[in-house]
Amino acid sequence: MIVAPWHGEFGWEVALWVPWLRWMRLNVHRTDTDFIVTCAPGHEFLYADFATKQIPIEMPNISRRDCQNVWIKDHGLVRKSDYVNALRGAGFKHRKELILTPHDLQFIWPRDECPRPTKRSAPRAYFDGAEKLTDHVAMHVRNYEQHPERNWSHKDSSYVANALMTTGGFTVHCIGTGDGANTVDGATDSRGLELRELCALLANCKLIIGPSSGPLHLANFNLTPALWWSGNEKDIVRYGTHWNPFNLRNAQVGDGWQPKPEAVLDSVAAWLFKEMPR
């Protein structure tokens, strides 16, 4: 069996695609000698516990928009043959029936933007049992080119980080990719870590703070709760239940993409039961 790579948003890969593949490996293909997973370069760690081999591969002929959220009507549905042809173009000669693709998810989850959890999911905490450092928090200062209105401004993120560090006594780790996230003065610049290193860091943090994004979803799979905000009402269900398989105590700040930094600090104080400066 060979698995085609996920080619959409990172959060959907972590919360839906990987747990489904793990379930398939443990329950349907457990006796297969090979369960080879192709994936985006740098994502191999996500599949290491159940794949017999992970192979990085790019699929330039399939847009991320078409691939992600394959059950959304207005995105269109990439055909399984598109993945099969892309894999064969990369040198893989497996028969179509021996290839699992994101297209197959249409038969598992309903066509909406917030898939319900099903029995066909095997989530895993990547660093279960890691020690939580009570004075360490992570921040994702989102700075994506796409949807810039969702980014966390340098001014507001600096306000929050400085309060956490100077008065709260916290060590703040700014995470994310180098070109998709910012850091703030005085914080530990932890951007650009490999996924294994990032998961280990998140597993040690007491909390992660930031606008809804892939890194915040990844934190949930390292048993680290998220203090999050979003302008998408469906995220309430994702962080509450559907993408929160370990029932972590996630908390929402406000109801939009730009909460006031004072409101973020108030939420931190409520979450940690610790007075924070304003």
C-alpha cells in the first residue's frame, strides 16, 4: 500500500488526514508488509509511528486549493486519478487499488467545513508524558501572505509577550515558519524548527497563544491547550470537540481575528489563575 501526499492546509493534515491513515494502518492494513507514505518534505515525522517508510514528494500538478477540504463543494473534488498519475510520474508503479489518497476522505466525512469525528480515526499525542514547564508558553505570531487580516500585529503580540515575560515571569517561544510568522523582542525565536523539534517544544509548554492556525492545531496533538481567536465560527467546534481528541481545555478570546491585547492577557490570567498586567 502506498499513500499519496496531503497537499492542503497543515491543520487539516494533522487533525484529519494523519489520524485516518493511522487508523487504516492499524485496522485495515495491519498485516501489509509495506505501508509507504509520501508526504510534503519535512512532514515525515507525522507518519513515522505507523508508516514503514516515509518519502517526501511534491505534487506540483495539483493545487493546494483543490486538494484541501476535498468535501467542500465550491472547491471542486480532485480525482483519485490525479494523485495516481502524479505518483506514477514520480516513479511509483503501484496499482490504483493499492493507493490511498485524500480523495478517499469524501467517503469518510460529510461534505461540510467541519468534519465530525468518526470511529475511523486514531489520533496520537506525539510526546505523551512530556513534562509541562509551567513557566513556558508558545506564541504563534501569524504573518501569512494569504488572509493578512487574520495576522497578529507586531504591536499587539509584543504587548502580550512583554507582559508575559516581564511581569508574568514566563519564557515565551515564538514558533512557526520563518516566512509565515514573526518573533518579538525578548522572546525565544523558535521559528523554523523541524517538526519533531517543534512537537517536543510544544509538549513542554503550558499553553500556546495565537490566532487559529496549523501550529495551534498541532499543539493539541502534543497535549498543549490553546488560547485562540478566529473569525470563523466553525473553529469553536474544532477547538472544542472535533479537532480536540484529548479533550484539552482550549479557550477562545473574543469573536474575531483582532482581539485587543488586554483581552488576551485577561484570558491568560483566567486560564492560568494568575494575575497579569494590563
